[in-house]
Amino acid sequence: MKKLALVLTLITGTAFAHVPLHLDLEMTSAEYESLLKAQEENKKLPTKRDDPAITSTIKLGARLSKWIALINENRSVESAIRLTSPTTRRGIPIDKPNVYSPSIIAKEVAQTLEAMPGPMREVIAGNGDLPTTTTLDDETFILHARKLDRNYQSAARYKSVDSYRSEYKRAAAQDVRGYYYLTQNKIGAEELKDVAQIPGEKLPEIKDALYKICRNTPGTSQRSCEKALDRAFKNNTLPEYYSNYFAKAQKNWDDFFLIPSGGRRSDIKWYGTYAVVPFNTPEIPKFIPYLQNNIEDEFRWADWSLKMEFGSFRNGPRLKFEPGVVPHVNGLGGNEIVMDSNQPIEEYESQWTIRHEFGHVLGLPDCYHEFYDEGLEAYVNYQLDITDLMCSRAGDMKERIYLELKKAYDR
């Protein structure tokens, strides 16, 4: 979450109290399972009574996970049932956000179970011993398992974040979708100069976008923006309204992508076609190629590449493993990359995560957002660019990342 806590030390007991969680939007069910377990064990965390829909969905998801584990015990690695892979990553586009609440989750679970083949539904919704096989073909099983797995992830996320609802409500002010709508549709002061000329079918969308860019201005409130927008429509002064708020909305958007001054490192050396970043040599040798292969493979563009210099550096980045932790870096430009020791480094999720988290070491912020929408009574999240490494697990290194690194470190 932008402008909220950047690290999730809370669940390990080393924590800042009462801050929102820094949770990647595409966490796997295994990652959510570890998170929920850690939260249950940490008595310092604020808690809320679970909604029945959340409790039942988590139970169904856990039962599915155990069933798959039993099935895979009798299979080879190649034939094991897997619900995620690099090819299944879809991202969460800004114009198709993820919206979740107990009522939404309950409705989706009911639809998932109704569509599920009877033999599979009987096992998932039952209480008996789990079988070690499935009578369905793998394609059918995986299709329906993925749907229930997504329901589980929504429920687990709701349980994880809802104790911090007030902070997530405040985060609604950074919703970038108003700015995105206006820029994508090329709507500026000129297009707003006459209210009477705005197409009726576009009016609700434009009003919503204009309201949102007002909220991007610090110090505004829902009520003040509603009044300002109503006044601008009544007086036919939308160009002035647009000019008052658009620059702040643009800055709000840019803050998701730009390296802040406080996140710039002082130890990166830029040599034109390559840059060198120091890194403390891991004590366990196998982590050297893990770091080097992933980071040097990811951070390259055209004829430019990033090189790692291993050694002993008092203020240099270092790798740390803790069981059950949500991977994080201790701030933008930070030195401590904390990874989950329970997750094999050979897995795709671990390899994507180390690449993404190293972006934070370089000072790059996350470019996704999550907040609580009081009108919808639901949480909303999305990624600003699903093709970008810092936004989505479906993303990769992009020219904009290279240019941002060049701007920060080519001095």
C-alpha cells in the first residue's frame, strides 16, 4: 500500500503497532496460510470477530489445500497438481480492480460450489477424511480448484487487513483511477469548458473521475470535494476545477513510480552500459547464484545491465531468511531483504519475489494500491501497470524502470 507501512515486521513480533500490512496483491494461498498462522500466534496484533462467510471460506480453502497435498504425495513432481505458475499470472488491471467483502465472497463461493462437479463438491464441503486421489481429470479439477482458491485468498486477505480498516479508508484518497480515466480518455480543461456539451452517457464517469482527482489533493475530504464539484458544474467552471486539482493528481500517480529522494542509494556506481551495486556475501554459498542469476537477469535493458559486487559492506544490502514471514525490505533504499525460509528458492514465487524486493533496495516503490471504499463497503485493489515488475507478478523489467534508475544514479 502506498504511503502506508512498507514492511511487515508486525507478524514476527518486531513490530510497529497498528499499521496497515504491506501485502503483495497476488500472494499465493500458501503465503496467506503462513500469514494467518503468524497473525494467530502474535498476540500483539489487533483482532476482530470473523464474519461467518470469511470463516467458512477459509475452512473450504484449507481443506482444498490439504486434499491437493494428499493427491500430490502419490505423484511425481512433473505430474503434481499446481494451481499457480508463471503462465497463470493475470495481474489486476486498474480498470478491472479486485473488490472483496464478506457478502461478495459469500456470493462467489456459492457460485463456485454450484458450478463444481458433484464428486469434488462433496469432498470440499464435507467433513470426512480426505481421499488421496480425485475421480476428475486434472484439467477439470484444476479449473474449479483455482476458482475456490481465489475465493480463499480473498477471505484470507480480508481477515488479514480488516483490523486496519480505518487506515485503509484513509488510503482511498490516493485512488489514482480519476487521473487514469482523464488521461486515458484525453479529457482536459478544453474538453470541460462547456458542461452542456459533455455527452450524457459519459457524465457519470467524468464526474467520478473529477471527484477522485480532488481527493488526491492533501487536506480535502469527501464532503469538500463533493461541494467543490457540484459548484463547478452549477457555475460551468469545470476548467478551473480541473486546473486546481490535476497537478496534485498527477503527483499522486507519479509517486507510485518515482524513486523518492530518501530512497536513493549512495553506493551504486553507474558506468554507462552497466551499474554496480554492492551486496554482502551470503553465508550459505547457494544463495549467491540465487541472487545473481535472478537480479542480474531481471535488471537489464537494451545494452545496459546491473552487476552485483559481493563482499563485506557495513551499509550494503544483505539477505535474511525467517520462517513464515511475508517478504519485505526495510524501506525504499533499505539494506535488509527478508525472505520466507519455508519457501524453496527454486520456486517461481521466490524467484519473482527476490527480483521485486530488490527493486525496493534500489529505491523503487510498489505501483499497486489498496483501500477501503465506504460506498461499496468493500476493499478495492489494483495494479497501475500489470506489465511492470514493481506492480505485478505478471510484470517484468521495463524501460521506465531503467530510465528511473538512470535518473537517480547516473551522476
